[in-house]
Amino acid sequence: MDLTEALDKAVATLKAPLERTDRAQGWTDDLRREIQEEISINRSTLRRHGHWMVTYLRPRLDEWMAHEGVQPGRLRDVVMNVQVLITEPHDAADLR
């Protein structure tokens, strides 16, 4: 999955209502919306200015979720996939 697909998947996943298991893992509606908004902003930045902007994005979603007490689970996995794809070094071909 490339960066654009991962961002799209994360935004779509985080727009959906929380499931019981999500709430049990520490997610709240406010946290879900805030992280979804942060990912949406990153996605818009990359679409508007190009994937070269990835070098300027430094999301710390892992720290945010840890501070909020979020436990491992499906939503955390989706969010962490986005963070890894944004923060790891990439070739230009990987970002398309």
C-alpha cells in the first residue's frame, strides 16, 4: 500500500463510528476526530503541494495515542501505518 492509499484508508476508517472494542482500547469520539483531522491535513498537504512535502511532515501520532492511553488494536494499527509511511525514508517511487 502506498502513502496516498494509506492516508485515504486511515481517514475513511477514522470517520466511521467507534466500535465497542475501540472504546475498550481507549479511543474516544473526540480523539478519533482529532487524529482523523490531523491525518486529513497531512493528506491535503501532500495532494496540494506534492509528495516531496513528506520530508516536512513529522506526525507524532504514536506519542499522542500513548498519552491518551490507547491500547493496540485495529485503529491504532491503521494510524501507526500512516505514521511509519510518512516518517520512514522513501524513494520518490514509493510515495506515488
